[in-house]
Amino acid sequence: MTITPLPEPVPETEPAPVPQTGPRPMPTTMPTTGPGTAPRTAPGPAPNPAPGPPEKTGATPPHPSRPTTPTPEPPATTPRFLARAALLTASLSAAGAVLGLVRDQSLARLFGAGQDTDAFLVAWTVPEFAATLLIEDGLAFALIPAFSMALARRARGAPGDPVRSLVAHTLPRLALALTVVGALLATVAPGLVEVLAPGLPDPELAVNCTRLTATCVVSFGLAGYCSAALRAHRSFLAPAAIYVAYNTGIVTAMFALGGAWGVRSAAFGVALGGVLMVLLQLPFLVRRLRTHDTGASLSVEPCPAPRNQRVDLQLMATVLLFALCRQSQVLIERFLASGLPSGAISHLNYAQKIAQIPMTMSMMLCTVTFPVVARALAEGDTERARVRVERDLAVAATLVLLGTAAVLACAPQIVHLLFQRGAFTAEDTAATAGVMRVYATGLLGQTLTGVLVRSYFSAGRAAWYPVGAIAAGVAVTAWIGAATINSWGVTGIAAANATGITLTAALLLGGMRARRRGARRGVPVRVRRVLAELCRPLRGAALAAPAGAFAANVPGGALTGLAAGSLTVAAVFVLLGLPRGAPGLASAVRSVRTHTRRLAHAVFR
């Protein structure tokens, strides 16, 4: 399904010229076409202007053979458009998540949960960091506001093409920096493995895998750039499908090369998948850049970018530091787990992947609305941004709490159905399910952090407060993990992760109330209202989880238990939320119901 945007009205400054439809535009003075017809003069500059140097306006003068009418900007963010975009993003992201589970299942079936898998998962740290820094959080927080500002300037009739100018000033430098970093990682791979997992039995295998996965620094960076630009243009098809291509490349490589290369085939699949992500999005981005001026070539020298249009280096530093600190929790986990018995890192990895599925799905709406918030702030509409962020918080928190209750209730059944086959034993299932339940207690914190940090960075300005908040959470994670590793093992590491991210979410939410030099740090969210909307779903999830766990223990196998537990969780959660009018849950249900009706009308009319 392709979302066809409706054109926005042209800003009312002066009448827009009508684009020419013939192969070449008509000359300024058009000859007669029949007897008795007087010559017609098209609007334009007076003929035979006085010779002299052209006026320096900072923009490339239009070529007489090119139409100069700008293409209408992306559509207004109507509820129908947001619903269709969210459905498309959620559908393709769900397909990518399913392929991610197939990838993890294939890894577990082919290589088990032993030292070879541990070695690959140490190398897997590179694509995990790269995805967070360059695709999901870091780069997107800087580029989407920048592209939104450029699109707003284009809509106001700024000279030249602000969007193409932004690309010319940022893409070459970014590509060069990514290439340097990727080559450096491949060079220092032995030392990196020693730092990440000093107790690893086979460090040489991890070094080989790390050198293969280091290539994703370049491919993920370019993929993240394309995703940010397309989302700012409100084009969500290709960005939502990148993980389908990525995981397809990994799974294909493991089955095609696993017999000869072993677990190195998975590392090669990471490199292949990164290239596929770029190739998938590149045609869409080129088409978006060309549609503004159908006669212009992409190689034309763009006009200089104004200072407020270029990506601020301080902004880039803050968003990358935030993403780096957030992802460093994985480093802490693997560093601590490397001294535990073989398979500990694998149990942590599988548990985290499954536990984070509810959080990932609840964030789909925010993926669509983040460009909306950035565009609203670029246009000075703070109220529209605030309403959007508060609505996202209510819906995302309610959905993730429902998913949290399901994970807490049915963790053994989920792991058994997904992984218990081949080299993945029943003992691995029990260990992974225990860790997954502890991880799930931090899902609300993960979701709130993901939604709130967007409000801090959506204005396109540097914000150091989120960096401090996530750094405090990481410090707590490291302290609790080190204190509990000897007594609780991997369970203590998971508990440290949940505690640290929950602290970060609390600090980010509290920071919305504080003012810095008379201005709020982010979108002015009404904190008390947000907290009030969280209370009822929290109580519902707290009671639905034990009820679902009791129902999941019915005899009949893992599938029967999962079905019984999930239905019980859903019933208890809805019954406890709706009768007394829980604001967050009622808002979520109304939103889903309304969007479902609109989607049915839009798709099946």
C-alpha cells in the first residue's frame, strides 16, 4: 500500500506560476496562432534588459528552460493521514520484527547458546549501537527537525531549494565521517573485543565477526539519513521496510553460508543487510529531491544554507551522546555477563529481544508523529506540538503496559514456542524466561524515555538535560549490576537495566516542569495530567499479569497456555481500565476505534 499525500495549499504570498506541460516552456512573447489574433505576452521580466552583472541574491537564477513552480509540500497531518501512515509503519515494522524473531530463532537453532553465539553477540554490539545512533534515535533527532525546517522554508517561498541545499551541506561530510569511523573500528577490533568481553573463551572469532559488522557504520548511517529525510517529507513506506530487508539479508546469509563459515555467516549477513537498507530507500529519496524542480539536475550547485537551516554541531553532539549513553547499557550487561558461565550473554540477548517487542510496537505512532511535532515547532505552533506529544504518551504507555502484563504472565510459553528447538534446550528456556520477566518491568520506562526525548530534540536545538538524565540512569545500571552480579547473576543485570531506564524516564518527565532561563527545555507537556492518565493502566497491568500467569499454567502445552494467558491478561486489563473511565486507556481505545473506522473507509471505499 502506498500512501498518496494530498497537497498542502501554497502559502498566500503571491500567485504561483502555472507549470508548463509541454516538452519546453513557451517563450516570453508568444506568436499568433491564427489570423486576426494579437500577440500575447506572458508575465515575466521586460525584454532586452540592460546589460550588467547579475544581482547576487544567494540563489542560482532559474534557467529559462526549467519550470520554477515548486511542487506542493507534503499533506496536512489529518487524522486519516496519520492513521494510514501509522498502519503502514506498524505493519512493515511488525514484519521486520517477525523476521527479527526468525533471525534469532535461526541463530539459536544453528549455533545454540554456546561460546560461538556469545562471540557473535559481542560483535553484534556494533550494529546495535549503529542502529540506535544512526537510524532509530541519534541521527533522526538531529536530521528530522533540520529537514522539517528546510521544508517549512521551501513552503514559504525561500530562494533556491532549502532541502537540496541541506543535503549538499550534510551528506558528503557525514559519509566521509562514517567511512573513517568504520575503518577505525575494523582496525581496533581486537582491543574492542578485549574491552567489551574480557572473559570470552574465543576472542579471535569475535574479532573476525566484529570486522565484518564494522561495515554497518557506513551503511546504517546512510540508511538513517535517507530515513530521516523521507520521514520529514512524510514518506513512510521505505523507512518502515528497512528492517525487513536487513533481517532478510542476515537470515539468507546464515542459511546459505552457515555450514562453511559457522557463526561468521551471521556477521556477513549484517554487512549485507545494511547495504540492502540503503538500496531500498535511495530511489525514494532521489525521487523526492527531484520532484521539487522537475527540470533541475541534482548536480546543480545549491544555494548556501542559512545558519538556522544547517545541522547544528552542538545538537548533533547532544543527540549522539544521548543515544550512546542509552545503548551503553548493553555494553554494561555484556561486560558483566562475560565472566558468568557460557551462554549468559545469549540468555540476556534473547530475553531482551522478546521483551522489547511491546515497546517497539507502542512506539510506532511516535515514529509517524515525530516529524509532525518537529514541523509544528518549525512553524511556531507550540500548542499543536503539546497536544500531539501528550496524546502519544497516553497511547504508547497504555499499549506498552498491556504488552508488559502479557510478557510477565506468559514468558515461559513465549520462549518455549519461539526458541526451544535444536541446540536451544529447556534449561535455556527457563533461564531466558526468568530474565525476560525482569526486563519487562522496565518497558514503561523505555517507552516513556523514547517518547519524551523526542519532545526535547524536536525543536532542532541542543538539549543537554536528556544527556544528563540518561547518564544518571546508566550510572545506576552499572552500580546495581556490579552489586548484584555475584548473588543474582543475569537476573541482577536485567534488574539493573530496568531500574536505570525507569530513573531516566522519571527525570525526563520531571524536566518538563522545570524552566531554564525562562523557557521550558522541551515541548510544554502537562506533567500532572500525564501522570494521572498513567495511574489506571498501571493498576490494570499490575493485576492482569498475575491473573494471566495463573491462566497460562493450564495443562495442554505451551501454545494453549499462551492463548489462555494472553486472553486473560487482555480481559482483566480492559475491564479494569474502561468501566471507571481510565483516561489513558479510554483515549487509546477511542483512538484505535476512530482510526480503524477511518482506515476501513479509506482502504475499502
